[in-house]
Amino acid sequence: MLLTISTTARPATDLGFLLHKHPDRLQEFGQSFGTATVFYPESGEDRCTAALLLDVDPIALVRSRGKGSPDFSLSQYVNDRPYAASSLLAVALADVFRTARAGRCKARPELPGTALPLEIRLPALPCRGGPDLARRLFEPLGWEVSAQAVPLDEGFPEWGDSRYVRLALSGTVRLADALNHLYVLLPVLDDGKHYWIAPDEVDKLIRAGEGWLAEHPERGLIARRYLGRRRALARTALSRLAELGDETEEHLEPALAEEPAPGDSAADEALAAESQDALTATEADDPQLATPAATEAEPQTPPSPDGPGTGGASGEAVPKALNVRRREAVLRTLEELGATSVIDLGCGRGELVGALLARPRFARVAGADVSAMALTIAARKLRLDRMPDSKRARLTLFQGALTYTDKRFAGYDAAVLMEVIEHVDPPRLTALERVVFGHARPAHVVVTTPNVEYNVRYEFLTGLRHPDHRFEWTRAEFAAWTSRVAERYGYRVAVKPVGEDDPEVGPPTQMGVFTRD
């Protein structure tokens, strides 16, 4: 496989200083899967081109494969790895041009910080998503992109295009940035890596993406593909990117969504429609949004877990997401209870708070969360700095732990604990009960939590719905808990279903509505 980097900045031979590779020499670098060679097809004052040629040894590649790799004997030796740019080329690039990627040059210390006119060419690049995806990934970084699909067979145009593209990039970019763009995006376009993906891959992604990834409109797609669709790692990466960036909420909103590519599995297509929260689990408790603690398997959404929704383009009913159904059920209940002041305990990103503010009947709205980052996200999502004064006067956001008495929790008609209690360690649940029902004592308390019996309806789900869940209750266990709390603190309680009430396993979410006697 071949990669060429050209510049027309005079003197163009400075490219050799930046790459730490002399234009007059051919240099070879051994890799675990073959040999990387650097040479210069042209080297002059007006134009200089460096080429990275990777000769992949299929036998060495087989010997270096991870233990978990599929053992398809023929595909180990007959594949596109020696010919198409992929994670193999990215690894070789990182090794051969390590100093250049770091932006260091002792001989010309001023050069690494200078943007140069660059041209990069990759004659064969596997791109799961086609030329359009290549443009979506590189154009926001300042590149002019020429991506042409390679036909399956030029002699038979009716066969259509292959999954490979010829990619040419041109732009005025720092060389270190260009190399890091390639290091991250080559395996993203290929949507695969040849080696085991460990947690330290998150650190590699953050380092290589410094200065550009946090602002990239496709950062969710990049994180998910770069990390091999390992959801826990992708959430960690997005969380760290959000801390580095400026518009924190905007960094998380696209999350892991992307268009399913031809050939993706059904699980990938289900995953492609999702949106996650990288920092708080409050609104990410639907199984289609969660990664079980003990597995990386992706649960699929059942045909219609939440009942009918709006009609899609094909005329078929499109079910609403469970978190939307849950929020609507809570809002409807609060209106039926006649509440005019509400506090959302464990407000997370502020979805419920925003919905409450949109209804003028709720004259006073508060959101509390133990996570300062979650509150920052909520403030940005709610556009607190641009909120009209009339609406801003109705809102209070503050940090607080639900297991400690806090006078700010008191004084509201209703309190909501939406997908919160299951994140509390069971020994500390009594402290939460005492704080909410014993000290704050609102007239009404609305509690929602997953129904663990419904988990069997998610084909690929093993374990709990979210790795941060300390427990998930059956319907009987939830009913017993609500009855005990109501009796102890002087409330009446009614248990209601949220989502489709399956005749065998009940609803996906169960809701307890407490009213003080």
C-alpha cells in the first residue's frame, strides 16, 4: 500500500527536515506485519514528495493477529490488507513519522508550527461509507477532498463500485496535523483494526486528535469506529473530549450516531440510530443505549417496545424512543397531579428540566445533580446564557447529593427521580429515602426505574441495562419498595407502566407515583 505526501513550499526539500527522513536516502523500517519503506520520488526546490510504501507479509500478519480474531483459514492469507490503506498503514505511519507527528524538528525548530501547502494521495483506501464519508471526515479539517469510488471491474461497469476510493487531499495544513488526521481517520474509514483494541486506545485517540477532534462535527462517528465500536471506550473518549472542548454539550449531542454502511450487521444498523450521553447515565438507560458491564455485545431494540409512534417515510409506524416515552409519562403525571413547582433530582443533561420550562404552568423548576459536569452540560443545552429573563426567573440549577440532607430540595409541589435510584448502592438507598421523603417531603414524588423482567425482550442484552446500575428490580420488588417507603413516610403510592405493557414480562419502565397523606 502506498501513501504520498507532497509540498510546493519553497524550499520544498524542508519536507525532509520535518519528516526526519533524508530525501537522498531510501530507509526501511521493520514492522510486526511487514516492512515500511520511505523514499522520495521527487525532491526539488519547487516540489518535494515523500512516499511511504508498506509491504505487508501475510504470514507475519497471521502470526501477529490477536487470540480473539476469527479463525477463517483462507481469509487469513487472501485479503486486501497488503494492498489497501488501513490501520496497518496508520500504525506504520505512527512508527516511521513519530517525531513529525509530535511536531518537533531540531534542525528547523520554526518549521513544525508553520502551515504548508500539502498534497496527500492514497490510491486504494477502503471506505465503508463511500466518497461522501471521506469528504465528511476530511473537509471540516480544512482539506479539499477528491474521493473517487473504484469500480469493481472497469470492464463491467454495470457491476457498480467497490468499497474502495482513490483519495487525494490538498490544503494548507501543519504537517503534524496532517499526519495525525491520517493516523486517526484511516482506520475510521476502513471501520476496522487489525489488532486488539485495549483501553489505552482512548489515550492514543485523544493525543492524536488534540486541537481538532473535539471540534469535529463527526467526532461521535470517529470515536466509535476508531475504538472498534466498543461502547464503553467511546463514551470515555467523548467525555474526555467534552472536557477539552469549548461547547461541551455540542460535543456530546451527536454521540455515536452515524449512517449504517452497506454490509453492516443488523446490530450495527440498530446502533447507528442511537444517541448516547458520555457523562451521565440518567438519560441513557434504554438497553439500546447501554453497554452491559460484562460484555461488549450490542442489544437490539425489539420491534416495538414503546407502542406506536409517528409514521415514517415508508408508511410504517416508527416507535418513540423509551426515554422520550418516559419523559412524556412523567410530564403527563405531573400535570394530572396539579403540580406547579417541580424539582428534578438527578437531572443529568436537563431534558426533563427543559420540557418543564416549556410549559408555563410550571412556575418554578429546579434541577439538581451530583455531577458538576452534568450541570454544565444542562446549562449549555438549555442555553442558560441566552434564556429570556421571564423563563430564567423560573429556573434553578444546583449541585447536590441525594444521600445528604439539603434544604434546597424542599419547598416544591413535586419531586422527580427519573432513572436515578438504580444508580445508588443498595446500602445507601435508605439515606436517599430519608432525604427525599423524610426531609424534603414534597406533596408528590414520581419515581421511574427499569423493569428487569423486560430485559429478556432485548435479544443481545446480557446483564443489567447500564454498567453503572447497582441493581434493577422486578415488578414485585419495585412494588414492595414503594409500599414500604410510602408506609414509612406517610404517602400513598400507585405503580404505573411506562411503555408497552407486555403481558408476560410487563413494561420496560415502571413508575411509582407517591402522594403525601
